[in-house]
Amino acid sequence: MTAPVLPQEILLAEPRGFCAGVDRAIEIVEKALAKFGRPIYVRHEIVHNTYVVNDLKERGAIFIEELDDVPPGATLVFSAHGVSQAIQREAERRGFQIFDATCPLVTKVHVEVAKLHKEGYEFIMIGHKGHPEVEGTMGQLDSGIHLVEDVADVARIQPGQTDKLAVVTQTTLSVDDAAEITDAVVARFPLIKKPKMQDICYATQNRQDAVKVMSPQVDIVIVVGSPTSSNSNRLREVAKKLGTESYMVDNADELKPEWF
């Protein structure tokens, strides 16, 4: 049997690995475990990374989706993706000891939404339906925030008024896709207010830029990340759009010889 031909050169993207917001969230859970002991309850996966989540489970973290699954008096950590105002209020009402690991860049979006809402603005949010970050941001308001996932959605939305509209985005989107959708939003609502700085995380953009630089130089791109991770999926898509075959794996066991 002929041995598979291995690649002669492997390029490593720079930057790579976790962003500062993810490192911070993991550290918060680790410190809570060290100070209060197991179990520590975490609403939603602290980050969308199977390795990290499984490691924290072994150390005593319990990941939940519903507050009903958290016993009275327990320590609760909110994930890096952030939570809605309703979840925040309910957790406080139940008397949990709360640690907020929301990424500061997500918090920036929440603060902007709250500030402009007081000034009478409605919002168009660019993001993926069902993603916990999107649910958390949209949950900052009871109404007046409209989700668009693609350019086609822009034509369908019907805000209550157009005098005061602002746009916000999920922080882990494809930079190129977000720009295309934002252009469509601006074309339909020319006076819409855009953020002073884009909402997409600088770490997300830097990693996508690194893939853009590398893709033309290689035969295949392997993204090491979990299927539930928006960032990991976007990196794979960036390479594929540039015409480079790309795959995503959670661990080395998922690598397939035929790819090489």
C-alpha cells in the first residue's frame, strides 16, 4: 500500500488562536471555580469551542441554557456572547451570584443600542438568527430592532419609522458580507446612523485578513475550530470564496488523508 503524500510545507496564519475577549471569558470561569469551587453554572457555552467547553466541564463548570436549571444561591456566569435584559433581570431576581463574561466589544454594541434607543432610534441588526450574541443584542430592547441576515432581507424589513434609524452588527460576521449588507441598508435608508467604529471585532477582521493573504499561496486551508463557532465558519468561507479548498476540524482525528 502506497503511503499518502504529505504536504511539503504548512503555513500558520498570524494572528491565530483566541481573541482577548475569549481569553477573558475563560479566565472568569477559571477564577470562579478557583474561588467558589465546583459547580459553577454557565449560561450557554462560554465560547464556541468544544475543547475549552469539555475542559471546563471536567473542572466543574455546568453549561445550561435555561435559568430553571440553576439551583438557588448558585454562581452563574454569562458567556462571552452576552445576554438579553430579560435574562439579566431574571437572574438578579433569583439571587444568583453573577459574573458577566460578555466580551467588551459586544457590551459596546449593547451600550450603543441603549443610548440611541433613549434618543428615539429604531435599529437594523445585521447578524445570524438564533446566534446567542444576536439574541442578546436584540434582547436589549422590547421592540424596535429588526434583524437582517442577507441583502434580500433588507428589502423586506418594515421599520416603524425611518427618521431615526441606526445599524448595528454581530461582531463575528464575515467582513465582506457585512459590508455588502450594510451597503444595501444604506441604499434603502440613506440617512441611517452607522457606528463611529464598525461593530465587527478587530480580532475577527485580522484573522479573516490573514486567510485572504494566505489562501492564494496554498492548496488547502484547514481551520481548527468548532462547527458552532461563527468565527471559525467565517474563516472557512473566506478561503472558499477565494477559490481555495477549505475544511474545518475540531481536532486532529478529523483530518482526512484524501484532503492532502
